[in-house]
Amino acid sequence: MPLLLNGARVDLARPIGDMIRAHPYLEEKAKLLRSQPAQIVEPKGLLYVQQREFAVTTPKDGSVSILGSDDATTCHIVVLRHTGSGATCLTHCDGSDTEAEVSLIMSAVKSFSNSTGCGRLEVHLVGGFNDDRQLSQKLTNQLLRAFDLQPEDVHLVTFCVTELNDREEQDIHFPVIYGIAVNVKTAEIFPATFPEKGPDEDLRSAHVLTGAPLTNIYDAKTEQLRIGPYFWGPFPHVDFWLEQDDAQILQNLSTSPLAEPPHFVSHIRSTLTFLKEHPFPSRSLFPDRKPRIYKKNEEGLWEQVCSDKI
């Protein structure tokens, strides 16, 4: 039995609107989540997850207590949690290969929960809006189908996506919630923004811009953030893109130009500059073919450690 709502299998042959009307508590819960102001999450104890990344950990983690991600417009942020083990995964999906991504995060959470006799798998979906190209709607459907294909029961608990995460201002649609965090210890999920998105923010963004698949960035057993090794070739037309004005970058490199957060263009420029400076990361960033490894220090902040000391 795959994707369940109140113990009954979700009928994906029917429109999503029917599902929401049949389960009004979903809309109530989404409304409650939307009504909360976004909390600013400081770096201490935080593991920030970028687009096409995921991380999984448990309440026993002595380094990470919060998983979070933001800057989602048409993207969806997914939290998958096992109520018995407390194993919690957060990922930021953009529709690139949804079925494979859901299988990955299911395996990751189950690997921490196999010895747990009780509990169930619960999924929380947040993000997207009524965008012109209906990319959010497509991703919502992909995620529901992918979870429904799983051999294990998965209980849909939070559904604050697309039309349930939409606001309109002067005929332009925007997401209400752009980012969320989950407290691994308490299982609380809340809207969030993150002043710090590192370490290696540009490197990780470059990995996505060059077409990376979904990547696990955290080893909960050693409590280490592991970035790379990543490999790509010279980015096509990088000089051309860096010469464009903000409007051109926004129009051509965003799935939803009118709804992006204000820092979108500066973030893309920074990533493109990084790609120009590192056309061959195998030479400049990962000559030894080893990941860049970080651990939390006594202040709860990420600090790089030498791989040969591990």
C-alpha cells in the first residue's frame, strides 16, 4: 500500500482539487503553515540543503538539529520522516528526475529505520504556486505519483503546494512560503529563511547549474558534511551570460521570473562567475578526487577538516 491519507490510498486518477475537498484538514493545515511568519534560522546547528541536494539524520545527531532549504518558487521542498526512529530527510526537488529522487530519499530514511519495530513513514510537501507554465502543478503530480509507487506505506501529512501555497498581487502569482525548516529533535516544520547557505554555496550551486543529479551531502554516522568531488566541463556561453543585464538573466535562467526572491540574479551571477573561474574542477577544486569535508565546531558552525585526518 503506497500513498495514504487518513489510512486510505490516495486516488490519483482524480483531480488534486477533489483530494483537497475530500480531506479538508489538509487545507486547514496548509492555511496554518502559511499564516506563520518565516523564522530566521541562524547557522548554529543548521544543515542547509540546496536545490537537488538531500540530507538525512536522526534525533541522536550531536551536530545538526535543523534541516532547511529556501528559494523555492516552482520547486517543492520535501520532508520525509519515520515516526519510530525519528530519521528525517529534507530535499529540494525541481522536477529533474522525481521518481528516482523519491526512491533515493526513501532508501536513505529506511536505512536509519529498519531496526525500528514501530512507527510509520510520513511525508510533508511544501512549495510551488499557480505559475503560468504550470510547472508547480506538474511537480506536485510527479511527487504524489512517485510516493504512490513505493512498496511501503507513506502517509501524506502536510500538503502546502501549488494552489495551497499561492498568493496573488496585481494579477501576478507568488508562492506564500519560499522556504521551510524541520527540527530533527521535535519534528516541527515551519516557514524559514536562512542568512547563511554555506559552506561552499557557489560550488554547490555550480554543481546544480551544470546538470547534477540529486546528491546526498551528509553522513549522519560521522556527522560530516561532504561536498563533492564534482566534475564538469567549461560552462557553455558563460561570458555571454555574464554580460547580460539583470532582466535578461531573470527572464532566461528562471522558471518563474516574476516570482523570484530579490537576490536571485546576484546568486546566478555569483554561480556563473564561479563556473568561469573553475572550468575544470578536477584540476582546481578536486585534484585528489576527494570530497571537501566539514564538521560542526564547538560554536555549532561548519569548519573544514582535512580528509587525510579522518
